Amino acid sequence: MLSLESLAALAREHARQLSIQLPDLNLKGHSFRSSDRPHLMGVVNFSPDSWYRESVVLSTAAAIERVRKLRAEGAHLVDLGAESSLAHAARVDADTQTKILLPVLRELAPEGHLLSTETYQPATARACLEAGAAVLNLTGTLPSDEIYRMAADHAAGIILCYVQGPNVREVGDFVRSPDHAAALLDYFRKEIDRAIAVGVKAIWIDPGLGFYYRNLQDSAERIRYQAETFLHSFRLRTLGWPVCHALPHAFEFFGEEVRTAESLFAVLAILGKTDLLRTHEIPKIRAVVRTLSVLS
């Protein structure tokens, strides 16, 4: 059982990292002030295979409407995705992803909406940047140098996702080290150096808790791993960049109330000093953030 004693022990063991202050992040005229964290990232999914039905759109018009709604509800940034990360979902090639995403970007980017594109396809990344995407949510690991350079050329930000495999759709069993936060530090330190070297100036780091590894099917084991990673996220602040988390779910425990699961995980993420929360439930998570801010 999570307890005050366990939280206190974690804080004592890593007291130096706990007190680290991050600089503000500025992106295309928008400021992500560290003192205002966490910021919220809404979700628009074009894939009918995405399980979170409320985030699924089946047309350009529906996507545009949903982006505007999410922004009105308090999303600082909205993530657009054309392919579900679920293991059984249909694959969507780069050309199809591009054709799906570009009309939304071309309509909304000129209005000043801050939009992210979730992809691991270099061709899709390039086209979306040219159409006005402000952020690339990189759910793959190759070829990262090419994509980093694209982002730098367009003064865009990147979300670096930790993926054990070439991309989120090509993963096997998850290899977990005894100190997972230390492994994350090693991985992100190398990727950050590569991104900075080609001129990227806005970075979030994402431990990739929502990805579907074959050996993380046991719900209790998966949730323990997710909770531990949330609570240790403040240790990643030694890298000097903000942390992003996609809030996961616990079907086996929440059942018909699964839409409230993100609220629980948001609390754990905020305790771990997460800076950006990717959520399908902007109003619910905004309420959690506002309540915890009153208690601070």
C-alpha cells in the first residue's frame, strides 16, 4: 500500500533531485512556466482502433471541433495521432497518416493553436512540421537524428518517448532494471545531447508508461511499475528538461468507471513533479490539478 512513510523515504533518499528547479520552456510564442506546472495535453485520435472512444474522431471536421473544445476546456497543447499504439490496431503508413493529419494542422495552426503530432514516421513528421505542428511526439527511436534536425529547422519542440524497440508498434518484452529511473536517465541523457547538438530548443521527456509490452499484461504488476515511475519522475529533472506523462488506465480495477482512472494516476504524476500531463479527460484532470494546487 502506498503510504506517507514510503513517500517520505523516497524524498529523503533523493532530496537533491527533489529541490531542482527547471527553467521555463518557450515555444512558438507560448510559455510553459515551471511554476505553473503541470500543463495539460489533450488527445485527438483518428484511429478507430483507439480504445478511448471519447478521443476518437472519424473526420477532419470532427477533429477540428474536438481540438477547439479541448483548448476551451484548458488544454495547453493538443496531440494528434493517426495510428493507435495498441498491439492489435491496424498499421497506418506514412502517406495515410500525412493525408489524415495535414488538413487539421492547416486549419488550426494559423489560428494559434499549439498542436503536437504523434508519429515515428520521418515523412509524416516533416509534412506536419511544414503544416504548422509545434511539437513532434516521437514514439519511435529511429532515425532520431533526422527527425531532431527537422524539429530544429522549424523551431519546433519534441517529446522524447522511452521505447524499448524501433517504435511503439514494434516492442516485445519489457526489460526493467532494478532502478528504472537510473536507466531512464542514461537513455534520455544521450538522446537529449543528440537533439541539442542539431539545434532543438524545446524538449519534454516521456518515460512511455502507456506502451503495450507483451510481458506487462498482469494488471497489478503493470500498475506497480507505472506508479513507481510516476513517483520517481522528479529524479529526471537532473537532465534539465520537463517531464511528460501519458496517463494510463486500469481496466481491471476501475471497470465501468475507467474514465476516472486518469484522475488517480494524475495525482501520482503530480506528486512526482510531472510537468506535462497527456490526458483524454481534460476537465477531470484540470479539476485534480486545481484541487492539489489549493492544498500546496
